[in-house]
Amino acid sequence: MSAEIVYPPPTGKPLGTNRTFTTCAAIVIPILRAFTKRDWSGQENIPASGPAIVISNHVSYADVLFFAQFLYKSGRAPRFIGKRSVFEIPIIGRIILAAGQIPVDRESATASKALEHAVASLKAGHLVGIYPEGTLTRDENLWPMAAKTGAARLAILTENPIIPVAAWGVNKVLPRYGKRVHLLPRTMVTLRAGAPIDLSCWYGKADDQVALVEATAFVMAKLTSMVAEIRGESAPSVVFDPRTSDLPRTGNFKKKSK
């Protein structure tokens, strides 16, 4: 049996910050503020202390910078769960690891280790951030797609609510799978935190796959409705599911001709 993972309780201001996190924030946040405008709301839903799980929709590789800024300025330095490949990027990988972020080997035998670290972070009182979709949305109009069950499982296992944060506008700064950053004119980036989502009716069912799928759909429906409100549009009635799609993993999102 592996030893239990134990994290020290969060300290600093914002809560949970460390030297690396503070240094990165001091460099990155002024850049984000210089080249984007912000429309933020719902920050009162981010708890000032104690364990919490926050999620957001994923439309750009730059999402995490603005999400982290939003949480940092709300008084919390988050611990994000991110795919291992990001942590293997020279220099950048070492920096984000030193900032306390949590790598995950998706769809591997060791993927459960990330869950153990996330549980330990929450037990210590940290704020844990997750992108439930697991990758950039592949919906052709950038609506949230069917998500993986990891966030719901973590919430059910630890009996913590999930706080949804809807995001829009980052996709104009750095388009999905794009390599060119659009800094001018300054883009409005909207982030809105909603009320905590109560998953207590699924507590005790962290190993029940049917329950996890139900809870995940419930959470994503709430998040999608928030995104729709920000966009001023109606979300599609059918949620895009990458598991049943023949679209390529990245790049060309045009449907194949029959």
C-alpha cells in the first residue's frame, strides 16, 4: 500500500501562494491587464478559505492564465490539474510544478495518482482547479462539450461542492489551436463565477459510473447555461461528444463529407 499523500495547509496572500506562484503572477498579470479588458463577476462565490473545487470551460490554450488571474485576484492561488505533457515543456514545466500544480497522465495506469494529489490538496484546504472537458472543446462553435467524470468524482469523493466559472473572450486572444496571439485591439475577457453546485445527492457513489456520468452532465449543464448567458446565445440542444465523433483530435474541424 502506498503512503498517504499529505500536503501542508495553504498560506500566504492570496491564500495558497508560494514564491514561484507570486513571481509568475507579478510578471504575467500586468501583461494580461495591458492587452485585455476584463468583465469579471461572481467573485463572492469563491470562498476566502477552506477546500473548494473550481471548474471552467476550455476554449483556448491561454484560458488557464486568465482563470488563474481571476482566482488569484479573488484571494486564492489555485492548484490546477493539468496534462503531463505541459509539465514536460522545458523550463515552463519546472515553473508550474514549483508553483504547486498537479500533473496527470491521462488514460494511463497512473492517472489515479493525480486524483490522490487533488484529494490531498483539498484535505489540506487548497483550492483545486479543473477543466472537466480534459482538453480544448472540439465543438465547432466552442460550446462546452461532454466532459470527463474526474471533477465530479473528486467532488463526490471529498464531499465538496463545485464552483463553476464560465469564460468567454480568451478564444479571441488566442484562438483554439492557434499559434498567433491577438493583442490589439484589446479584447474583452469575461469570467463569471456561479453559485456552488451541490452534488450531495451523489455522495457515496464515487465508484458508480452511472452516477458519475449523471453528476457530470448536471454540472456541465449549469456551466453551459452560464456560458450561454455570457454569449447572449442559446446553447445547442445536443452536446458534442468527442467519444462518438470522427473528427480529428486537433486542427481541421470541418465535418467529413459523406
